[in-house]
Amino acid sequence: MRKINLFLVLFFSFAVFSAASAQAANLADGDLIKTVDNPDVYIVKIIGAKKFKRLILNPDIFNSYGHLKWENIKTVAQSERDQFKSSDLVIEVNSDGSVANPKVFRVNAAPNSDAGERRWLNLTAGEFEQEGFDWDSIYYVNHTEASKDFYSEQAELDLLDIENEKKEAEKASETPAIPETTATTTQGTTATTTPAVSYKTSITVSKRFDSPSGLANAGTGAVIGKFIIHNDLNTGDYIAAIKNIAISLSGTLSALDGRTLHIYKDSVSNSNLLATYVYPNGSSTISSSAIAEADFTDINVLSNSDKTFVVTLDTQGAVYGNSLTVGVGSVTWSDGITNLIESNNTPVELGVLSY
């Protein structure tokens, strides 16, 4: 079955330099519109009885399309603009109209920024239609608009993520908003507080039974720790998307230039590599790793399921009497609704190695 790829692009409002103050009782396919009290500019798409509109991210993107002119923007009533459904699908094409990138991007709006982010989604054509996406709503965008200069790459989305979004939207529509509460401080002033956040998933980090400890052999890519992340059973079967793992290291092992730490899923294999950290020149002793989230490959853990992780380190050059204490400092993950959640049962010690 044919596959399509989607990514999420958060696009934002921008100031319009000039616009034609024209009433638009008869809009045509490709027209540019805005309202009198909102600077956001949209390009409309009309196919039969279907009416779509798409926000243009910023002036640089607008100017990259030679056929778009600021003086052609039409000012319309809010009610007229709302007759057009916001499109959340785009695809990159070349200047001759041929497809440059087969990925389809899902777009939706967020305020006050000229830069966005993109997320890649893998769906079959059947899943695409099953989730209610409309092929006619796809807009064609040029290389400038599709550039990573405007959209940073984020973790991929899949069918389960889309289903999670739908579940959350349904629950939000059924659940009344939680009111803010007030509390009095010791100084007698009143402060506004917000109730604790309830996440859709909860994870547990634990040492794996065969994590090494005690006397160890030094070498390149030596396994120094193994642990398990368990996504606790939850209502709705929400996944836990692991975004980052901080490995805690301490001891007397010298941090030789180029000493490298790796984190793998399941087992040590190039195809299972999730993150790499190289200790900087000048480090006197080994210490905790500082892996940037952008350098960590996200990994999903299903509800009521486990995932094994393996940590390796180049320990060559270790001498008699050196020691290394290994642990999991923290784990950051997403439940598909809240982006970054930090584990509350870390740190977890994995073992103490001696050489």
C-alpha cells in the first residue's frame, strides 16, 4: 500500500506591510485575503464547493512567490473569511510544478512567531483518508517555504499519535475547565495557583538484572549499564515517547580525549543507536553526559510495555584502582499531549564498576 509522509508545521502571524482595502464578495481561487483587524494573510483555494484558506508564514515567504503582490491583498469580513476552512496540508514542488519532495505536511497555527517546526508522519493512503484528511486541501509550496530555515525538524508522528490527538480533543470537549484557586501566603498576600497537571502516561525506570557491576574489563564500546523504562498501564493506551535520557557517571576514570558514550535501544547495534556523547578535550575525569534533546532519537514505549536500553563507553586506558559509578540521571518524555515530562523516580543507580 502506498505510504505518505506528513509533518507538523507550526505557522504564526506576521505584520502585513500593505493591503488593498477591497470588499471581496466574489473571491476567486488563489486570492489573498485578510480581515480589517488582523494582519494575518491567507491564500484561498476553491475546488468545486470546497473552500480552503492557508496562512502565509511571514513576509519572506510571501515575497518568495513572484506572483503574490501585497497590493492584491483583499480585506474581507471575518464572517467571509470563516467560510474558508483552514488547510493543514502542504507539499513541496519545484518551480515547474513537479513534486520536489513526496512528503505531505500537516500545518496548524500558533501565534507570534515567524519561524515554525515540522513533524513527519507516516500514513498509508487509507489511513490518510480514514483520519479525515482531504486530498483537495493540499497546497503546493516552494523550496523557500519548505526550507528548514523556517521549520525545525521535530519527532515524527504516526497513526497512534493522530488517534491520541483525537482522544484528547474529545476529552477536552467533554471536560469543563478547572478553575484557578487562591492561596494565602505567610505574608498575608493572595496568590493565584494552578492545580497539578495530570499526565496521560507515567513511566518507571529500573535497573536491568544483567546490568554490569563489580570488576570490569576496559575496552572500546564496553557495556557499562542496562536499564528498563516501563510505560505504566493507562486509560486510552497512550504511548510514552522517550525524548532524552541523561546518564549519570562519576568516579576516578580519566576522561581521555575522544572517549565516547552511546545509548542504544534493545541491544548494541548501529541500527539501534539513539544518542552519542563525546567527552570534550581537557576533561580530567569522566562525568555525567549532556546529550542535547535534538541529538537524541525518540523511541516510543507502548502502554503497559517495557523497553530495554544499553549504555556503552570507551573505557580503554582504565588503570588498576579506577572506578565508575553508572546511573540514569533523568528521563524526559512526551505523552502525545504534554511535550516534555521529566521522570520522578530518577536517579537510578545501575552499578559500580572497578578496574
